[in-house]
Amino acid sequence: MTVVEVPSLLLPADEDLSAPLPASTDVVVIGGGLAGCALAYYLAKCGVEVVLLERGELNREASGTNAGSFHFQIALHQLTGSGVESDRARLLGDVRLLAAAAEVWSGLEGELGADLGVHVTGGLMVAETADELETLVTKQRIEQEAGLSTEVLTGAELRNFAPYLAEGVSGACYCAREGHANPLLAAPAFAARAIEAGGRARTHATVIGIQQDGTRPLSRFKVLTTAGSIEAHRVVNAAGAWAREIAGLCGLDLPVRAEGLHVNVTEPRERVLTPMVQHIGRRLTLKQAANGTFIIGGGWPARPERAPLRYSVRWQSAAGNAAVAVRVMPALADVRVMHMWTGVWASSDDLMPIVGEFAQCPGYFACVAPTGFTLGPIVAQMLAEAMAGRSPGGLPAEFRPEREVALARN
Amino acid sequence: MSTSAGPTCDLLIIGGGPAGLAAAGVAASHGLRTVLVDERPTLGGQIYRQPGPGFVVHDSRKLGADYLRGQALVDSARRAGARLYTGMSVVSLRGTSAVLFASGPSSGPGSSVGRGRFFGDGDDEDLVVTTSSTTTTLHAGRVLVAPGAYDRPVVFPGWTLPGVITAGGAQALVKASRVVPGDRVAFAGSGPLALAFPAQLHHYGVNVVLALEAGPPPGPRSLLGLLLAAPGNLELLRDGARYRLQLQRGGVPLRYRRVIVRAEGDDRVEAMVHAAVDANWRVVPGSEQSVAVDTVCVGYGFVPSIELFRLAGCEFGYDEDLGGPVVEVDEWRRTTAPGVLAAGDGTGVRGSAVAADQGRLAALGAAVDLGFISATRGTGLARPLRRRLCAKERFRRALRPLFGVGQGVYELATPETIVCRCEEVTLARIDQAAAATRDPNVVKSYTRAGMGLCQGRNCQWQVAAAVARRAGLVVPQVALMTARPPVRPVPLGIVADDSVPDEGLFVR
């Protein structure tokens, strides 16, 4: 069995995360998930003074409880059901962002000088019905146009490439750039490097209020926490699934809500599956991790519980998720499920990232991304560069916090 | 999705040891439609374990008193009309609905491999649930969780060597498979059973070369305490004296105030190194000795199986001498989770006699709750049980000075010792992560300790102890890793249910 090494330098233990808060800073980042840790790193790297605040421990919510997949292909959740062509303009933008995310991830281990468990394995988006196959073909053209290289495989070509797929799988779209990283390592690595670059982080500091004083441009905000208060020139809300509550502290609204997700994890088996497998019409993501376990998810819900309990397992989700997995890859039937875990994710009304400054509250920024493991690093990098004044083009308008949500996708 | 479809019963009993079997007999005799499930192929639990499938018992007396006691409980439960199923695992519990599947072979009347017959809504006999291909959710009026206990995991250098086994494992080998574990066996442990185990092994023909007890020899003061507490417990005192006599007669050296400090050997255990300890079981420097053995049997007491209680959302107290976390129960053995009752060693390790009476009490509680008997009648029936339980509790408290668990049991590992054997994580690694957090879940995510096939059962106590040491806390102050189903590994094909609608990602 593989032992995942814990390089000691990736534990931000050298910094006393429970030290008193500094009196003031340029930027306070609220939320110690992947987006917040990455943002702290990119800001510190640009020479911006930053303090990261986390109410619990770093990386304990969505960023550390997802399956670590890079989703670059157009997926089920991006489709409205009104036809791929009708979504064309929006999807082109989505894919360009995803292609840029692929660039960031491919260079991230080098950037951070750390093993993040990045494995570019390729990814297969499978189709079973004729309709699903048609969707695959159409979406593949859009990906091609947006600069993401994918190809649709069918028949003997598909069987040769992926002999483990069931007979009922009629086609699959392959993207060589997809893969996964270890979600337990990415955010802590960003945090450790942020601290090395001069950033600071404090855990067990729950933000309970934000006071504003527009007459003091250099310390407009006073952020009150359970561990003391800190004055800040700028504040970034990177609270993920809880971004709406944090926005509410300043009377702002963010269309973000927390959703619970289910993941099945099996016992380790000999390697048979290299690419990640997703489904264009069903809720499925499936991959075999480096230690041989199969990690199976895809958006099946978990049950909310009252705080401080975490989301609990809905057996129905375990059963439905397992059924899709076994149907797509029949050899999984006798592999034992060893663990089930639930995670949370930040769902926005249009499932687009929310990145940028609030027009109605200068100095207050948001940095939240649904499918945040894939997009967290890129949006954090974009925002950091904008906040450091190194982004001549500014941030994409479609990410603005106060945008009109034209289309609630189903 | 909460569904009312599926099989039902009045009382579901999880666990077919003394507590579960005794409860089944009482509940069924009061008219409750009672289903008992146990994941093992045979009933009786650990202590009353019946021989495994394929064995035919010609002379039951030769199998000893435990076999006969178990057989009597099984018979009376069955006669009362309880349905007993073996080879059936509970993998999840929410409220009073349990997810079951046929996990393994089953033996004995009343059950068949891969098929469970439960009570249907109308006709009791009509509903046949095939559990070999998928899970079944059984809805019960009340659930009695009686999961028992398992050997307290003790980590010392060499504990993962072949030839090092737990006392419970050794006992299972001889009882269910009639196999003796080795040619030269050492026993290292503590507690009332520290005498019983080697005596039993000796009785079954095992060559026990040394038995170690971490606690002190019984002195005049503790014996006086035992005598004062003894009324009603003479049998237990007699058992203890008998075990000691058996060991003496068999020439098995029994040494007090000594613990195992490591097992040595290349491919398997060849020697056991042991040392003297103080009252907290901390090793006295310079007192090490070695003995050549091919098998080391480790039995430092038991810890309750609390996974189902944790899934059900029960609240816990803590008592290291009872095995650590102890589920809270009221006078009818109701937990704090609505509809869920608890009995047996899984609620604090007190032994089979107490377990059986707790089971009977819980069955009465369920019968009262569901209206099968009046509260007055239930209280009357419970009176002798409660009297016996009180007497046994006094006895247990009197034994405490002899068998109290020392914290030294969590301090035998060295930095290189593998603590999580599933994921091969060393103590050094865990200590490193414990420096960054007080949350065992975070230690787990940094190190993978607890992510393996045993689902953390073996290492979670050691991880909690490491976090506690680092933070200057004691183990009970450290939270456990989050509890999640499945309580047992279960094949994906069995979890899979094609009838669950896939409504797409964002339909709520």
C-alpha cells in the first residue's frame, strides 16, 4: 500500500496559526480553503500584505473533501437542457476558463515546489443513449473551437481504448489534460508557501462582524473575529459555501449556497483504470487513485445536519451513485466500498465563479468558485493580479459579484 | 429519502452475543415481532461463540460451559419466536431504520445464505427479501444495538509481525475453528480475562509459556473490597480462583505488573520482550526481559464497538476502565437517540452476565415503549434484573484497583512504529501532523491514518492519544474521527440500487 508522505514543509506548523491577530493589514482573506489559501499565496507573491482568517482548520471543508478531479470538459452541470447549441456562447467562455485552469494546474507542482499528487491521466466523458452521444459530439466541437483538445471515441476504437467500459456505453469524449491532484495537499501547500512569502494565517478565528469607515481609506474595514479584531484596507470573501453569510455581514448579497455531496471510496485494487470517467447524462465521476482505491462521486447529495454536525450520508445517494458506476464499469460490482464521505460545495445560481470587487462596497471582493478544486487556483491568481494592479485587462465581467443572473441552469 | 416501504418489525436487535440473544428471548416472549441479525456465521458472540459452519457437535459438554450457556440463550430466543439471522451485516443505521446485507456464510436453523426472511406488513411469512444482490432497509419500532467489544488495540514495536495476535482472535481460532495458535505462546494483558484467556488456551491444549498481567497481584485490601462487594458475585470470584488454579496446575508462570514492550523477529515473532511497569503501566527502566515464543497473544481489555451508536447520533460519556467512550443510557437502556436502545459490552465492557441482563432490561424497555406491556408490569419484571446489575456494578468497582487501565498502554510505540497498519503510517508521522492540529480528522487527512480497511478501528485511539499528548489534553477531550457508513465494507454491486432515480445535478 502506498504511503502518502507528509513533507513537513507543507504543514504550516512553523507559523503559529493561533497567535494573536496582527493589528492591521492591507488585505484580509476570509476562508482557509483552496481559493483563500491560493489567493493568500498569489497576493504575498505579488508583495501584497495579507492575513488569511479561517474559522476552523485549513482545508477542512469543500477544498479538502472533494475528490480532487480536474474537470476541463463541458460537463452535465453546464448544460441547461435547452440544447448545447443554444448555450454555445456561454460554453465557449466556460471552456476557455477551464483551459486556462488546466495550464495553472499543470505547472502548480513546479510553482509551489511540492508534490501535490498531480496525475494527468486523461478523462473520458461517456454517453449511453443516442441523445447523449449527440450531445457529446456537439460539445466536443465547442471545446475544439475554444482551444481545448478533445476527441469522441466510439465502436472498436473505444473498446480498445477503454475495455473496462460496459457494452452499453456507446461513446466517450476523451480529454488528455484531465486528471486529479490530492485535495488534502493542495490548499495546505498554498498556505505554507504563502507564509514563506510573508503572508500570515490564523485558524480558529471566526469572523463575526465587519465594520466599515469610509473616511479611513487605508483601514476602511475592521474585521471582528472570535480571536480578536484586525483592521484592513481590503477584504476578500473566500468563504466558499458560507460566502453568503459572510457577505451578509456587510449587507451584501452573494447568490451562493452550501450543498452536500456524496463520495464512495472502495478498497484498493490492482490498477485497471487510468483515466477519470464521467458521464454526460448521469451523475458520475469515477477514478482509481494512486493507491488503487476507486473514488466515485458525481454530485449525489448528502443530507444537511444542524451545526456543528457535518453533512450525513444519504444511503439513497450511495446506492444511486454505485448503480451508475457499476453500470458504466461492471467489474466494479465486487469491489468493496470501504468508506463513504460527504463534502460540501459552494453552489452559485449560475454555477459561474464569482470573482471581483463589489461596486456598492469598494474594497470588498469575492473569490468563490463552484467546481472550485479545478478553478480555485486560476481564479485566485486572476484576482490577486488584479488586486496587485498587475492585470491590465481587469477581471471578466461575467464573474462580477453583482451581475444579473440571466439563466438559472437546471 | 425516507421511505416507509420495505420490511418491518417491532424490535431489531443488532448483535447475537449474550446481550442480543437474551433480549431476543424476552422481547419475543412478550409478543414483539423480533428480528436479530449477526454478521458472524454463528451466534453466541465472542464469549458464547458456537463452532463454525461444517462442525458437528457430538458431545456438547466437551465444548465447555460457555458453549452450553450460548446454546441455551439461542434455544430460548428461538422458542419464544424471535427470528435469528446470521451472516447478515448492518452497514448503516439512521433513526430506527437499518441497512442490511448478507455479508457472509450463515449456519444453523433459521437462516440461509444470502436470504433473509423478515416480517412483512400483512402476512408475517410472506415477505422474502433476497439480500444477496442488494441491501435491504429494515424499519423497526425500536432498535437494540448490542455490537459487543473488540480487543483494545495496543501498539508496540513489532505488533504487526505475523504471530502477534489479539486475545479475542486467539479465542475465536480455538472456539470456532478448533485451531491452536502456536507451539510456544505468551500472553500479555490485563483485566479479569487476563487469567481467563491463558487458562482457556491451556485448557484447549495450547503450550502457554508465560502470562503477564499489567495490574498488581490481588492484595489483602483489594480482596477485602471484593469480599464486601461479593454478595451475588461468588460465581465470578470462583471463576477467577479457578483460572489461577488451572494456570498453576499447568505450570504456566503468571507475572504481575509486567507488560509487553516489543515483539522481535524477522519474518515472524521469535521473542517477546517484557518489562516491569508502575501503577500507570509506565515501563520501569532496566527491567526488560525476553522470552522465546512463536506466538504472542495480546489482551489489554476491550473497547466497545461504537460505530453504530455514533451513526445513530447517540451521546457518550467516557470511562477508560469500561473501554473508553461509553454510550449514555437511561433506566430502560434507551440511548439519547430516539428509538435506539443499547446493551452489552458495546456500552462499556462488563462481561457476559451483565450483558445478558442489560439485554433483557432493554427488551423490557422496548416492550413498554411499544405498548406490549404496561410500565408497571415492566418495572416489576425489571426489578430482579436491576438488582443483579447493581450487585455486579459494585463488584466491578471493587475490582478497579486491580484492573484499572494505565495510560502507559498508549505509550509503547516508538517513532518508527507503524500505528496505522492499513496505510502504514508511523507514530513520527502522526506526531508531526498532531503538531499542527487538535483535530484527529485533520491528522487523518494529512497522514491517511484511519483511511484503510479497518476504518480506523485500530489506530483511532492511538491518534487521539498522540493529539492529546501534544496538546496537553487527555484522550477523552479529543474528538474522534467522523463516523460514516458503511460500518462494514460492502461490495459496490450490493450498494448499487438501479431504482434510485438520477434526477440530474441541480434538481432539488
